[in-house]
Amino acid sequence: MLLSLGIGIITVLFAPDTIYAETEVLFSPRGSIKDAIIKNIISSRDSIDVTAATFTAGDIAEALYQAKEHGVAIRIIIDQAQDVILYPVIEFLKEEGFNLQFLKGNIGGSMNNTFAIFDDKLLVTGSYTWTEYAEKFNYENAIFIDEPDVVERYKREFESLYDKSVVQGASRVRVVATSNEVKEPAKQDSVSNAKEKSGKNNTLKDNVIKFVSRKDIEHLNISEDKQLNKVGKRLKTIEEPFKQFVTISFDELDKKFGSESKLDKSEKRRLWKEEYEGKYVRWTGRISFRGFAVYDWNKVGISHKGSSIDVNLRFGYSKQRKVMKLKVGDIVTYTGRLVSLRSSLSSYRVEDADVLQVIR
């Protein structure tokens, strides 16, 4: 009895101080890893430190943006190879002023870490990369742990990597939005100096969206199309000579070719090819879908009637910054080239799309 009591006392006296916390282990595909990451991003109050070998998950980027807007200090280290590829998420992080650093491995190697530390208290690490492929298609794992010693070791590693990392693209020209146009700062060379002396300004209208608050128009008892036209009188659509626009609303077009049409298939095809195919339209609708991944960032679904997608938009790479700012539920005025009719399995398709105005 005394012997067992003595052993018990010794065990208590020499037990380690650290109490290991419970860990949470998740797997993909479709194992809610991304949801858990976003949940911890949103619940962070002070800081988030991230290393990512590859980062193409747009909804995680949006969660980081929301955290940043609420005052959370965010540092991100990404493999340097990602800076030379025009991934929309990377461009979005740069555009929104994130503390974004790039790092390469030793002797041509890679920065292949993927882990994040939330408020210096919780760590997530594992094979799971911050991509749509990892979430939907790959077999991956992620472990969430709040054991202080482990978190501290990863924290020290992050600081070491951060000290080695660099800001890439610092010499690139920054685009500054003013009013409804974007001015490009003059480069220090003889050509730009000559333009300055001649009083000419270089303006880039390609990535400009006019944002309008819903409260600015909610008192107007008119349709969304007319609301946008009324609010945006000063916003003029630049219709280049090679873009041939047709003046027809979505409802009018859909009456000719949609389920209410009285034309047979051959009549629809003939009318479409003769009058509408390849022509540009200017319509207003509500975003019901927006792609986030590297392979579908340029796809936006527009609803004109109810909640179903009536028009599928496709954007070119020059519009990626603009597209990354759009959200589901936004009311947008857009232009684009009519490519294909809707069918029982697909919507109208519009390519070479551009967004002129957004109501949020």
C-alpha cells in the first residue's frame, strides 16, 4: 500500500508540465478542410501567418480579405514560382495590399510548406494545399492542433522563412483608380517624359468598375435596368468600332429564342445567325455564380429571371482583377459578345465580357 502510494506521488511530482491538447484531423476530397480553414480565418482576432506552396482557392482569399478588413494582421509566404504565373488569387492579394512575400528553396528548390498559424494559438498543417483541386479531387490530409510547444516551433520556422523571403514585383507599375478612370504613373524614361511635356495622360479603363450602393437606388420605384441607367448617366459605354452592338434587352431576346418563342428550331437558328450571333449586348443582371479556382475564375453566371443562370459570361485575362472583386448577389451592368443560344441543358453564352457597373 505504502509502495503504491509512493509511486503515485513520484509520478505526480515528475509528470511533465505540458498538457497535450486534442487534435482534429480532416481528409479530402470533400472532407470540409477548406470550411475549417475559413472558419478559423474568420474567428481570428489578432494575426494570421500563412505559408503556401500553391494558393489558388479564391474563397479562402476572400476570407483573408474580410479578416484583413477587420484589422487582423496577415502575413503570407508563397513559393516564388507562383509569382511568375498569372494566378488570379495572387494578383488579388497583391491588388488588395496584403503583406505578401515570396520564397524559393535552396539551389533551385521550392518553398513547399503549407501551414497556417491563427492568433499564435492554433496550427493547421498537412498535405492539403490551398487549391480547389486539393478540396475537390485530391486525397489530402490536414491536422489542426493547439498544443503550445508545437505551435511555437512552427512560429519560429515561419519567422525564419519570412526573414529569407522577398517582395516580388515591387518594380511593377501600380495602377491607381481615380473617379471613373485609372491613371498609370509615368515611367522615368524619355518617352514618358515627352508625353508629360506634351500634356498627354495615359489612361487605362480596362480594370475599372463603378460601384454603387444599393441604398442610392432603393428609393427609386423602377426596374434594375432603368435604375442602373439612371444612377450611371455619367458612365458611358465605350463601343469600339470593331464591336457591333445590338440594342435589345435580355427579355426581348429571350422572347424570341426562349421557351415562350413561337419560332421553330430552324427559324431560331436562321434569325440568330443573321441578326445576333457575334454581336455585342449591354445588359443588367444579378450574379448567381462566380468561379474561384484557377481553371474557372473567368466564369460568371448571371440571372435575369429568378435564381437560375440565364447567361454564362466568359472573361479574358485582362479582366481578372475586375472579376476577382465581384460577389454573388451583385447587380451588374455588363457587355459581351453573343456566342450561343440557350437550350434545355445550357444558358446563353456571352464571351469577351466586361463589367461596367456594380450595385452591391
